[in-house]
Amino acid sequence: MSESTLPSEREAHGGALAENPFADPGLPPHEPRRQDIDEKAARSSERTVALLFTVSMLATVAFIASFVIFPVDKIVYIWPVGHVSALNFSLGMTLGVALFAIGAGAVHWARTLMSDVETAAERHPIEADPETKAQVLADFAQGAKESQFGRRKLIRNTMFGALAMVPLSGVVLLRDLGPLPEDKLRHTLWTKGTLIINQNTNKPLRPEDVAIGSLTFAVPEGLEETQADYQEQIAKAALMIVRIAPDNIKDKREREWAHQGIVAFSKICTHVGCPISLYEQQTHHVLCPCHQSTFDLSDGARVIFGPAGHALPQLRISVNDQGYLEALGDFEVPVGPSFWERG
């Protein structure tokens, strides 16, 4: 009896195994969104997307304005971040908002207004035959139509505005390459009446303080090491003060610009800007320690050896009513290395 029922049991069991346990259940029925059936809701979504794109444009404008409003060295306290650079914080916030608003607008557009009808596609190799190309173009046209890109002009125009303005942030970032030099390389802190300060003692120099054969380093009055731009200013205004017997000065203009044999020359080498510090009393030569450019301070500080291409600029000096050495103006030519042949 048991043997006679065995075949039917096998058939029933085999039939169950023949069914696919992972069969495709198919797509659930499509449920329209509120925006699909209510034009008022669709218009509301359109305005929301346009608002996000507009916020992106405003944030880009704020990003650019931050460069003008906030100085580089301004520090502010922002809770809970703490003390931060006002410029860096504003740039980060405005650029972040600009990019986020574009992304949020695109997502909201896709989720509420673009077509959300599910489409099943068989996975098979796609050949680049004419039929496939035609189908791709047709699908693209259909997608553009379903996105309502042409119909929703407010979204389209504000999106174009946001995408067009965001790259301006990158253009403005070029400002971080440094401020425009304008004519700053041609001028120093030396002006008519500026006292010559001994860099070692921080006191004004008198003619009797400078002995023949001595070398004194000097800076303009008012320049302090605590200043934010001290390094920038000292790199242009540093002076060498040397006293030479007037009869030993060969250059006529150098003698006229000196005071009782006291001459003032730029300390900055005209090769690559190294500070000159080596002085030979007998020959009146100064040597740059970097590349051995040698200048004759008794002959207009002309180059007598080395790679420097120009003589050291001379500062015209005199003595004021109190008996202190002072400048009679700025250097006539830019100090330091040549830039574009000083054109």
C-alpha cells in the first residue's frame, strides 16, 4: 500500500520544487502624487524649487561680498565654534549654502514634479544600432517632457541663474593668490622728514653716532616688530648706514645725497633680496652672503662682482633741527630684486 502511493507523493513533491521561489512579483500599482493631480500643489512645489535656486544665487553674491566686507585678520566669536576668522567662516557658510540649495532644489524637483512612473527594462546588451539610437533619443525627449523642464519656466530660469553664478565663487577665490601689488613694490616707508632709527638701539641716529668705517643697520621711524606687516615693510625699508671720508666718495650724486660722508643704502640685495651684512672697511665693499654679489659703497653702490643686476638704491639724507639724521624722501628706484625690469 505504501509502495503504491509513493509515485504520487513524488509527483506532488516534484511539482512544488518546479515553482520558482524567487519569482518576480511585478511592480506595485502606480499611485499618483499630490502634485500629479493637484496643479495648485504642483505650483507650490515649483515655487519651492525656485526659492532654493534663488537662495543659492543670493548665497553666491554673499560669498563674493565677503571678500570685500571682512578683512583677512578679523577674528570673531561664534558659538559654539569659538574664535574663528570672520572671512573664512563667511566664505565657508555662503559657499556651502549655495551648493546645498542647488542640490536640495534639484532633489525636490525630481521627487515632486518629475515623472515617477516605474519602468521595467530587460537587461540585455545594448547595441549601437540605429534603432537603439532612435530609442535613446526618444527616451531622452520623453524624459525631458515628463520633467516639465519646458513647462516650468520659473524653475528652469532660476536653475540656470544658480548654476551660472556658482562658478563665480571660484573666480573670486583667485583673490587668495594675493592682493594686487599696484605700485607697492615701488614705495617704502621712507618719506621726507622720517627719522633714521638705529635698529639695535631703537633710538634716532645723530651724525656723531656714526664713526668712519662703521656699519649701522637702520629702519624708518614708527616701524615696530609687533606690526602685522613688519616683515613686508622691513624687506623694503632696511638701511645700511656707513660713514666714508668725503674725499673717498667717487660718485658725485652719492656725495650730494650723503651728509658729511654718511651714506644710506638699501640693505636688500638686488639679486634675490637677501639682506647684506658683510662690510669691508678698507675697500668700502659690501658682500651679499647668499650669492656673493659685491657692491662698492664708495662708487654709488655699483655691482663689481656677482649675479646682481643693479646697484643698491641710495636714500637721500640730511639732519633736522634737533640734530638727528632724517630721510629727504623715498628711494628713487624700487629696492631689492628687479621685477619685470622695473618697467
